[in-house]
Amino acid sequence: MTSPDTLQLFRLFQKAAPAWFFRQLCQKHGYGLRQGIYSANVVVWLMIWQRLQGNRSLTAAVQYLLQCDAKHLHNDCQRWTQDKVSAATGSYCQARQKLPTLIVSQVTERIVGQLRAEMQEGWQGLMRPVFVIDGTTLQLPHTPALKKAYSPGHNQHGENHWPMMRVVVFHDVFSGVALQPAWGAMYGDAPVSEQGLAEQALERLPTDAVVLGDGNFGIFAFAYAVHQSRRPMILRLTQARAQKILGSQLVEGTNRKVIWQPSRWDREAHPQLPEEASIEGRLIVCANPSRPAELLYLWTTLDLPVEEILEMYKLRWRVETDLRSLKRTVGLHQLSSKSPEMVEKELLLAVAAYNLVRAVMCLVARRANLTPRQLSFSFVQTVVEAALPGLDHAATEEEYQQRLDRMLRYAAQGKLPNRSRVRSYPREVWGRGGHFPRRKRVVDKGKPTK
């Protein structure tokens, strides 16, 4: 999926993060209010715009500012009035680097909060939002600074080339909105686990949210952190861990209240756990709907029927497509920044860009009386791309609104079909084809050569 109408997204951006909010942030953090052409709100929007375009270069962003009817981004700088704004990218590049990461973080947090307030939806009958957590990895450019912050790691063939970042993010299972992620090094002297990052991300979760996680997060340390935050949870457990908690044979149909206590391994891996740490909840054993021969072992602190718990856990799969959209739609699979600070800003504003697109999808769904998850990303993308030229050339606000309404009406027809059967093929990884031989380092008098 690529960008919906840029002007519509900018209006959402202005609504979620208005000019007065930027002024307050700049005053609070001692960042100059007058930065010439590239003020804080202009830089933030251009970095979001870059994430939404196929051409994510600095030159494309500057040309958009200069030529693409971006008068809403112009300020009272004298160079605008005298038409002496340079097309070079140096000033924009420096403004991106100078923009404090803390300002970017708080802008992203506000955009998430404002959009969630507009699109909030909870589990029917429970009236609570449900958030599913999962992690992924991002490949970073090969620079000395990024190698130091995010080690490339190594395997039996030697040291890897690309630095790797581990990212964990909570997604709303209904709207797809992503909260501000937590990240860290995947390898090196101080690597961080997905479970450790999940505990950090937990701080940004709404207080009334239900936490949904797969077996990777079904460990005592994370469950205890969720319990301490007074949030309910549904976590999948491994068979060995469920057996240890229950203390008896696992039988399909089990639905028993038990107390989960940390094992010796849990305490060795997480010495910060208090001596009296324990969690009271329910252990549920049921058949996997997609694989009848397989059993699911679920841990929950919700007081709901087993059927509802299972229906909620089925929503966990949605985070897989959300992460795919986050990495492919806004290009997180390929970051171009060469310093840790810029990588963090690029990551945060990519999440903000993704959420603005999600807001457009929710707007389309509401008009068609659908849920956002019922719409096809690729279909809506095609409709939006076809409508962009007409939207850009609308002469009046009334004409723009008419064309926008028509675009939304067509986009609403991209409803996904209801799957009546399970997939006809198993989820397996394709084997690797032929590849070039691995590159070897040859050292000659202390100088590496190809």
C-alpha cells in the first residue's frame, strides 16, 4: 500500500498535532521557534511524507515543499516572500539532524493518542481495547556508528555485514493502529530480548487494554509485568510451561483456576522478580480451530467464557499483516539514516505515517459501515492512486470534497471476501535457490581488500 491523498493526510496530521502543540514542545525543550524554512512541524511532516512515497529521497521531499502546492507548509520566512528558497537538500538534512528525538517521540505519541480517540473500538460486551504484541527485526545501513550501537552479529560463517535492530510494537487488533514501539540491539554486548522490549512498550499501553500475545510472550516475567500494571491478558503457553503450571496431565477441555509461580529458571533469568511473585488466573486447554489435531494452551486473567477467550485469541494473527504493512507500506524494511539518532527519528515517524494511513482506512470503513479489517489494502491503494490527479487539481474546496467523497465510495467497495475454508496450503518457508559464493576477507599488510 502506498500513500492516500497527501492533502487529506496532512489535514489529519494538523488535527492530531496542531501548530500550537509544536510551539509548546519547542518552548519546553529549548528548541528555537524560528528555524527558517524548515521549522519543527515542517521537518516532521516532510519526514512523514517521505515514508509515504515510493521515492523517499531528500530531493523528492524538498521538491514537494517547493512545487507541489505545499503553501500550507510555508511560514513567514523572508525567503518565501522573495522566492529565494534553495532546491538544495543541505538545509533540510541539517534540520532533520538538529530536530530533537524527544520532540519527535512526543509528536508520535500525540498522533497515536488523537487517532486512537477517533477510532477506538473494544471487544463487544467487554468494552475494552485489545492490543496484540509482536516483534520484528530491521536491517540498518552499514556505518561505524550503527555498527557500534546495533552490532551485526555473527554465525558459523563469520560476522554479518548489516547491523540489526530489534523492534517490538503493540497493535490495536480492531483498527490496526500501532503504538510507539520499543527497540534495541539484537546482537552485541548488550542485546535485548523481545520480552524485555515488550515490558518497556507496556508503559505506553492504555490502562484498560487487554494484552494479547503468542507463545513467545507466554513467559512468567512478561505475564507478571502485565499483572503488575493491572491489565488483563491472554497469552499462549508452550506445552511444557502449561504442564508445569497445572501440575497434572493436560487434557482438552481443561479450564481451571491456578496460581502461576516462577520456576527456578525464571528466577535465574529474571533476578529482579520479588520473592512473593505469583499470578492468579485460568489455564485453558482447547483444540486449535485451524489445526484440530493441535492443542492450544492459553493463560488468561479475564473472567469470560472459553469460547470468547478463543475468539479473542484468534485476533492475534492480525499483527502479522500489520507488521508486514508497517515494514513494506512505509518502508521500514529499508532505513537510510546513518546515525543512531536519525534511525530512531525515522522509525518513530514511520509509525506516525503508518497510523495516518490507518486513519484513512478507518474513515473509508465507517462510511461503508464496515470494519477497517474488512478492506483490502491493495484495492484501496489502486483507487487512491487513480484518484490522486483529480484531487490535486481540484479548483475549489467544494470540488475537492466531491472528488474525495467519490474516492471513498469506490474504496469502500474493496471489501475482502469471507474465508469459508482454511488455507489450501500450509504456511511453510520456501527453500533458497542458487546464490553467489560468500565474500571472503583477505588481509594484506593490514589492509582488507575485496
